[in-house]
Amino acid sequence: MDLIVKICGLSTEEALDAALDAGADMVGFVLFPPSPRNVSLERAADLAGRARGRAEIVALTVDMDDATLATVVDRMKPDWIQMHGTESVDTVEATKQAFGVRVMKALPVMARFDLERASRYASVADRLLLDAKPPRGADRPGGHGRAFDWTLLRGFASAVPYLLSGGLTPANVGDAITVSAAPGVDVSSGVETAPGVKDPDLIRAFIAAARRASVVPAPERAASKVAS
């Protein structure tokens, strides 16, 4: 399977076009007001329309109620709902059944036992996103630009594909792919010049670096990470 590259937290046509032209597989739009990357549903729908047919569209939500989710699905027509809050396994399963949209569940990782929790969600989600745990006292989920220990993923076998997230940049994404052998990567703050301000050049550099790393066959990447 080819490496999946997701650019998240997009808010402008310029940044979105850079991601699409560089070959991003997935583009994400944040619907969570506390985030500096938040966009209105109207804006997200407009950008999603611009991306449709060129990349898979992801609506990032955090503990969103069903009524609001229904409006998001109707207006934005995403390919994926990314659930980035404290949603339970049952909630993930119910969301899939209610809306008929693929669900990606984001899960914080700091230690190996966090991956056991991730495995439970793999029984209902279509994809996982493994992110760093937020710092103590943070007002929103996510890695806040920090990486977790990628070696924790050695031997991790998920029933569904996953994306590696948290602290990735154009400079380190190649190493992250080599160490983890992750089948996909996700970036947001790592391609910004300020919180919420995407840099088209950094987006292009990130995708290029990820693609270069993914040219090495997965078995060789796995052997390399074990040797390291």
C-alpha cells in the first residue's frame, strides 16, 4: 500500500492548492472553535468543494453532537469524519452507522499501553490517527507540535491502517517513516509559520520528503528501524 499523506488544518485556497498540487492524499478542515485552525462550516464546505475529486476530504471534529454532525455531513459532504476528542468506541460505531461516512479516530500516545487502547478502536474505526498526548493543562486535544516516541510503534499491528501524527515537519518526516514504518503521516503545525498560518512551501517540502522516504520498500524500512 502506498504511503498516505494528510495535510490538516487548511484554511486558505493558497495552502489547499499547494497540498493538492503536491499530491496530498487527504486534506483536513478543523471544525473546533478553540483551535487556531478552526474554520466555519461555510468556509470548510467551500474549500472541500475545491478539493473534491483530487483528495479525500476530512472533517475534523471534537466531541461533536449528532445534530451538528448531521449538518456537517450535509453541508460539507466529507469522505471522512475525524473524531479527535474523547469519543468512545460505541460513539465511533454509532457515528458510522448513523451517517454512512468513514470514521478516523485520533488517539493520544505517550506509552506502549496507549496502543492497547488504540487497538480497541480499530474494531470499529476505518482508520486510526496516532498523535502525541497534549501537554498538561492544554485547552484542546492534539500533540501541539510535539512528537511521541516513534519506536513505540515497533511491533504494533493494527487491524486498520493508521496515520502517524504529532510533531512532524519536512525535516523529520523521513526519519519518522523509517523508524515507525507507518503506512501514513499527518501534519498540521509542522507546515506553519505561525499557529494556523500554513506555508505553501513547507507543505510542498513535507509531501516531497514523505514521498522520498516511502520509496524504500516497507520491509526494508522495518528492517532499518529494528537495526537502529
